[in-house]
Amino acid sequence: MKSKFKAMVLSCIDPRFQPLVHNYLKKKKLTGKYSAFTITGAAVGVTHNKFKKWHKTFYDNLGTSIQLHKIEKLIVINHKDCGAAKIANGNKEFSPANEKKNS
């Protein structure tokens, strides 16, 4: 039996960001079709050495979501003014290498 879940969504805990995450997933017709993992910094929180103690928790959750929900995709939603990214980067402006520019 195929799971109704399509992905796990990794996003930041910032409350200002939650409506944007919700609206993006609704627009992509993913409402009710994803498991969620929300952590300070999103991708920064699960990859940067500054937050190394959190990494295992994320990967354990991802593995469980794959096992239980049969997901095949991880959707990562970061935001530009992330406080955790600034902490990880020594409070310097943080600019992702693959940042998409609006045309």
C-alpha cells in the first residue's frame, strides 16, 4: 500500500516563518501529505557543527518518517534572516551559496 505522505518538510521554528511555510505547502497541494520537522535554523540546525548535538535527532526522525510514511522526498525551507544562521556564521550576514533570485 502506498503512503499518502509525499515528503518530510524541514523548516525553522521562527514563528514569523510558519505562515509562509504553510502557504507554500498549501500552494504545492501538500496539505496533510507531509511529516514535519521544525528546528532552529532548519538546514543550518541539522548540518552546521555549531549545532552538532541536534544532527542525530534529525536523522533519526528522517529515518522514522521514511520507515513509517514511505516518504521519498525531503523539502527544506530556510529563510534569509535566520538567527541560527547568524549564530553559526559568527553574527555575520548569511547568504546561501545557491540562493534563488527573484526575476
